[in-house]
Amino acid sequence: MARSFSPAWLERHRVDVGSLARSDVVGIGHVLAEVDALVARLRDPERAAAMGLEPPRGILFWGEPGLGKTLVARHLAASLGTGVPFYEVSADELTPERIRGSLRHLAAAHPRSILYLDEIDTFGMNRDFEGHDPDTRMRLTALLAALDGLVATAGPVVIASSNRPARQLDPALTRSGRLGYKVRFDAPDEDEREALLRLFARDIPTEPDIDWRSAARLTRTKSPADLRQIVEDAAGLALAADRDILDGADLLAAIRRDGTIEPEPAEPAVARRRIAVHESGHVAACVALRGPEWVYAVRLAMIEGVTSYGDERIPVHLRPDGEHRDALVVALAGGAAEEALLGEASLGGREDVKRATDVALERAGVGLAGRATPLALERLEPNVAERLKDDLADALISQIEAARERARAIVAANVEAIARFAVALEAAGELTGEPLADAIADAGFVAAEAA
């Protein structure tokens, strides 16, 4: 059946946003400043025009799924007042007829309105994208033509969301005059994650001593949707234990499960000992190179453990090169600890090697590895010159070898401290917050200068 446009179809997608308050938009403070600027220009277009500003008619929200793009679009509409209706349509429902018909109808019936097109990357990818077919190309062409018909000072505002980066969408779609006003959505930082966890738990009975700050540290990179799920899972664990109050252990267990249903089987004692030593090697390198504050969680798990470290206040790509060199050492210190304390390493360090190789490759690509020439490696053809392959291989190998030797030196100077920390980790299974700080202090790790 053809999916044609009708005003009744569009009205079914109208969403009441009148009850949405600014306090409901938590965890994306970096976006709210952009939204405030948009609201100021859209709420009073005459005043904006007097300052030489044209209100944007096409806006792109882009970022990973679950970061609140739809919520912010609704908040923007609510901020414009009750006379601005908000329509929310999923891109997979759109046809060329519905795209054209929706904008024409809104321009005539509701000049001050918001049309939100969710997941525009469904058909808005670059026209060279191999996933395009005749249908997606027709929808893209229809949207381009419809956006050209928007009037700068009147008519509906189109907000489109994309889970893909703006650069992957068709340039004709994201240029000025169409979806030219772009707002990037990033994962919430530690303060925002704490606020989100508290928000999602506000209607759930909780123990007063829950360490929300530690929980926020343990959920780095999680989206608001992920955090909501974690709180709900924690409440479910409390209910399964026949308790009506959520406590810190429930929250920690939900974070550890990370959405999985099956609990991890208990690992054999000999494997648990090896994993504890391996992770303690990572901790030793972190403390020796950057201090105890650089580590924020260590956990034993089946097959391999997890050591979480770093400072998220600075994006990875903006951190000084010294941190990346240290990260190489940390990655290889787990295997070095196994060699020093258990006589030989296992294959458990394969993921560490992958991470180290990725860092080494990134450093080589921007010219930070010895004599390596800066190159956009992803731009190179598969059949690059053999000499270039050899140079790149040399740059990678030299970095990994230097990091491994440094890791071995740090481990050799910390053998007894690693053994002490491994015992504490093996007993606890997981160390965070104050218990982690105490275990590090009790181990007595030696700083890199002394190593």
C-alpha cells in the first residue's frame, strides 16, 4: 500500500511537550548552551533579524544513540511556548510524498512549528554510500528540495537527528540553508552521569549511603539511556533478593552486568590468581607513571580482568603524547607481571596488545613515533609501496618494544607490591573508590623514577 501524505497522518505524530521542564534535561549540559542560543533566535525572530541574524530553519542533531537527541528536540519546542506544535516522525516512515506534504501543510497551517525527523541517516547518507538504493535516493532528493522551500523568517523548523557523524551524511543535506546548523551530542561527563543516576533513581527507594560518585566513575562512556537501564537493573536485582530498597551492592552488580542476563561463571582458583596478577601489573604501571589517582577501578572477570584508568576531562585525541606513551606501557605491564611472578605469560594479554597496537598506529599516523612521517593512514590505498609498509612496521615495532622494556622495568621494581595488591584484588574481586586507594597504598608501589 502506498504511503501517501495526509494531514491526519501527520497529526498522529504530534507530541505534547508542554509538561517538559528544563530540569528534565539532565546529563547533556554541553548541548543546552547551544539550545539556549537556538531558542533565543527562534522565539523572537524579529529581534534576531534586527541584529542581522536569520533564524535557522534546518538543524541537525548528531551523536551516538541514547544521548538524548529526541528529548532535547522536545525541550527546544517546549521552550518556544504552547503555540508551537511539535511533530515527531521516524525517517523510515517517510516517503517523498510525506516529506513534501508535511512541510507544505505545516507552512500553511502551523508556520510556527517544529518537525522532528528521527534517524535521518536512514536515507541521508552521502550519495556515494553503497547502502543506498533507489528508494533512499528518492527520499533524499525529496528532502533536499523540500528544505530549499523553507523561508528563513517564517514556516516550520526542521530538526533532523542522526546516529552517524555529520560528515558521513550527504554534503548537500548538511550545507548552510538546509541542515546547516549542527549540534553534536557527546556522552555525559562524570558530573552529568552522577546527576543522571540520581535522577533515574529519584522514584526508587534507595539506601542513603549509596556512593553515586563512584558509580558515575564506573560508567564512563555510558549514555543516558544506558544509565537509566543500569538503575532499572539494580532495582530489579533488589526486588529479586526480596528487598524493597536499592543499595550500593545492587548498583555495583548492575554496572558489572552491563546489560547481560547470565551471570559470569566462577573462574578456577588458578585462573583467578593469574588474572589478579595480570591486572595488578597494569595498576603498578599506572601508579608508577601517573600516580594512584589515574586508576579508578580494577575487577576480576571470567577469562580476563578489567583495569580502568585515565582522565576523561580531556578527550583522548587532545591528551598530550606523554599520556599515550604511558598507555602503551600500561597495556603491556599485565603480561610483564605474569612473566615476573608466575614464570611465563598467557594469551590473556591479546586484547592489551591490540590496544597497544592501536595507540602505536595512531601515534605513527600523526608523526609522533620516531622518524614516522605524518600520514592519514585511512586514506592510503591497500597496495601502498612496500617501503612505506616497512617504515610503518618499524615505527610500530620500535614503540611496542620500548614500551615493553619499560613495563618490564617497572614490574621488576614492584614485584612484591604487585604480589600484595594481587592478594587484595583476588580477595575482593573488585576494587573501587576508597578500598582501591587503600589497597594501592598498602601495596607500596614504586614510582617510575625509582624503577
